[in-house]
Amino acid sequence: MFTFIIRRSIQTIPVLIGVTVLVFMLMHLIPGDPAQIIAGESASEQQVEQMRERLGLNDPLPVQYFKYISNAVQGDLGSSVRNGRAVADEISARFWTTVELAVYSTILSIFIGLIAGIISATRHYTLTDVSIMIVALFGLSMPNFWLGLMLIQWFSIGHISWLPFDTAWFSPSGWGSWQQNVLPVITLGTAGAAIIARMTRSSMLEVIGQDFIRTARAKGVKERVVIYRHALKNALIPVVTIVGLQFGSLLGGTVLTETVFAINGMGRLIIDAIRARDFPVVQGTVLVISLLFVLVNFLVDISYRYLNKRVDLD
Amino acid sequence: MNDQTQITPIMKQPTPPSNPRLESWKTFFKKLRKNRAAMVGGILILFFIFVAIIGPFLAPFDPTTQNQMNKLVGPSSEHWFGTDHQGRDIFSRLIHGMSITLFIGFTSVIIGAFFGVFLGLVSGYYGKRVDAVIMRSMDVLLAFPGILLALAIVSVLGGNLTNVIIAVGIFAIPSFARIVRGSVLSVKKLEYVDAVKALGASDVRIIFKHILPNVMSPIIVQATLYMAAAILTASGLSFLGMGAQPPTPEWGAMLSAGRSYMFDAPHVAFFPGIAIVIVVLAFNIFGDGLRDALDPKMKN
């Protein structure tokens, strides 16, 4: 296991370097002069030169990269072009909001996805199975920003015409109290729940068809024990990978959810920064989210190895 | 009389030489026809393509003509899906938007598949350092979760429809590359590849003439399933104001415009969302069916 962790860590290094290079290059891939674009079209020659100096664009590219990395390692991601605040401060003020949103949504999607997948697999080809799979397919096909708006419409503005009472239970914006958290978590977690349900079902069906399950049944083991102790344990192995990937895609999905629910997280920070062409903030936030994703994938791989000893890095 | 009966050898009628590729396509269509959900998805997709081509001629109203006297009117017999904040007919805008949505989906998938398949073929065939460099690069692209990579690209290139297509296309490259590489690794071990090599075929010929046709199944399945993801990502970018700009009747942008009127006129955001759901659903169903028929191993 220790060797596995070391080897997996070594494999992560080129990815980390690649991510930092790509994020660093973002500003240099802007068509035209980045200093001119960030300073604005109406900026004078002197202002553009000041901006160039401030962003360190006068140095050769490799020097700029190493400066960026050595500063980033020390927690300095530059400063915002808009308000002059340190990018690291801007991010740290919003980091936990986004992580909380992603974690709660992942928990919800695991909970609903696993239950739905297990029910579907144990009653396969029945009406229950078909219904669950149709709902899952809808969940997978729904744009989460639209789902969020519809949830606001139904449970926040409080307008379900066929119900005899007001349905305005939840807050349509912000993050913190449970009334604020419920709708964004459902919005973000729905697609993940659908994917996990589909994966759990197909994984369970594959395991249920194997010889050791038949043996367990032949020995007279109770069906409940067969399903939960024998089948589910083995079926969960591929699901773990999906959960890890889901957490990553939820991190990306927070951009849309935070916009819909006006949540002051990292996703919304990126959008505001892109609109204002505040590239140091865009770079810093993209870097932090990507590194977080790489870290999660690393942890998922280790837990996958823990669950399935046959896994080899090759 | 000769007791010995003459035994005439019964010769088996030689079966006419069949084209194995044609046979495999026949088997594929047979399997696909059995999958009802996939057939529904396929028919829906054909219908959407038909609407995208013919629809604009049949749409009852012009999609961009404003009518300030007719703003935010709910669904009625005249305006089936109501009107938006500029008094434009939502139904007509959705019909016109169909071609934009499908165009974004198809072109970005073509971009992603073109580069992804090429990289996957090269990576899987040559292996070793070439494989390591290409696959680590793909890992880097995959390290940007969800919509983030597309968003970063659009932030650099600027927000418009062309850049969204490029961004979503680049976003698709790693998944195509990974799937094709995996398939090439198993195909290149087969004996026929050794035989072609022994006959002196060049690498380019082996890769494109002999390996590519045998890894087409996962590519087709991935392309269909990715259409759904591409449409969702592109509409997400437009929703954020980074894609199609007004007055283009792009569904994500229409949905974004409808946000401000959720209280008075929820139908403005409701119908574009439903349109996205139905199109994405059709591609997902069809993709699932294709996978079951062509490449059941991909399920896991």
C-alpha cells in the first residue's frame, strides 16, 4: 500500500506541473496584448506599461512562470486588477462555501444514488426499476441551472398553483442557513445521484450474476445478507471511482449553481472575474479548484486500491 | 441389375462471399432495432434534425422581431409558449434555436473526436514515451473539473458562439483520446495486425486502414453520448453570458434572459429548459442503446 501511494504521488507530479503551466499560460493565450486588454481599451500608453510591469509581463516567459509558481507555493497568487486585493484572500473568503456546497451535494448524490441503484438492481426489469431508471435519465439530461431556477420558482417564490398552501419554504439566494442550502444542494446533486444510481445498478447486476452469489444463495444465506453483505460490497468498488469523478464535476458545476442562487463562492468569483477581465483572479481560482480536484482523485485512487487489492497502476 | 446404388456426393452449396463489414452493420441494426428506447431516441434525433432544417420556414413568427405591446404574455393559442420580455414568440425562437443547438453539438463533437481519436490512435499504437506524453497531457486537461476548462478557454478567447464550440471541442478531446487509446491497446495485439506488419504495411496505413475501423464502435458511442454533454456545456456557457449573445435564439441564452422574470413570467425560462432536456435526453437514450448494441463493455 505504501509503495502504491508513493508511485501514485510520483504520477501526480507531471499533472500538477501541467496544470500550473496551463493556468499560467491563460493570460498569455489572450489574443493581442494582455496588458492592453486588462487595462482596458481606453487606457493610456503609460497605464498599459504600468499594468505590464504589475503583471510581470516584461520578464521572459520561463522567468514569469517560475516567479508565478514560487509565489503561489508561498500563498501569493497575485492581486486583483479590479480592487487590488490579494487573490489568495479573495479565494480563501469563498473557498469553504464552494467546498461545503460540493461536499453536501456529493453526500446527497451518494445517498440517493446508492439507494435508487440498489432498489433498481434488486427489482430489475420491474416497473420500479424502469421508473427509477427513467427518472435517473431525466436527472442526467437536465441542465442544473434550469433545475435550480425551477426549484426557486416552486419552493421559494412559492407558486405551485395546484397546491392549496404556500410553498415558499426555502431561500432563493445565499448560503449558510439550512433554508438557503437545501435548493442549491438538490440542484447540484441531482445529476450526480442519477449517475451513481445507474452505475450502482449495472455494477450490482453484474455482481449478482456471479458464482459466489449463487453459492451464497445455495448455502441458504438470507437474501438481505446476500445483497448487502456480499453483492453490495463488491459492487461498490467501481462506484467509488464514479463518486470521486462526481465530486470533481460538482466542483465545476458550482460555477452555475452559485450563479443561479447568488452564492458568494469560488464559482461566482470566476464568473465575476471573467466579466471584468480580472485575469489574476481567474488564474488563481482555476488553479485552486483544479488542484483540489487532483487531490480528490489521488485520494479516490488510494481508497479504490484499499477496496480492491488487485488494482495495479499499470 | 446392379445392387450397388450409386452414391452421389451431396455437395454443399457454396455460400456467396459476404462482406464482413456489411454483415456486422446488419447485426448492429438488428440489435439496435430490438432496443426500443434507443429507437425512440434515434427517431427523436431525426425529428430534431428535420425541425432544424425545415422548422425556420414553418415558424409562425420571426425569432428576433420585437413587439413591445405583447411582452411576457403567457401561453395562448396565438403564442403557444408565450412571449418573452421583448414580445418575441418563444415557440418560434425555440424552433430557430434548434439548428444552433445541434450545430454547436455536432461541430464541437467533430472537433473533439478528430483530435481525440488521432491522439488516442498514436498514443495506443506507438506506446512508450509517445503514449506517456500524450496521456499525461490528457490528464492535465482532465484535471480541470466539469465546465471549468471550457470556461477558462472562453475567458481567454472571448465569449461568442464560435469560441464556445472551440472550447467545448477541446473539452471533449481527452475523453475521446482515452477511449480510443484503450481500444487500440487491445486491437493492436491481435494477429491480423502482426500479419499486416509482416506484409510491410506502413504505420500510417496500419493505424488508419486496419486499426481505426476496428475501434469505431466506442468512438460512435462516445460521440453520441458526448453530444448530450456538449449541448449541456454550451448552453451552460451561454447561460453565464459567455456564449451566444442576444438576440441569437440560443436556448441557454434564452433561459438566462428568462431568469429576471421568474416571478411574473416563469414560462420564459421554463420552455427553453424543457427543450434542452428533451434534446439531451434523446441523445442520452440513443447513446445508451448504441452502447448496448455496439460495445456493451463500455457500460462499466
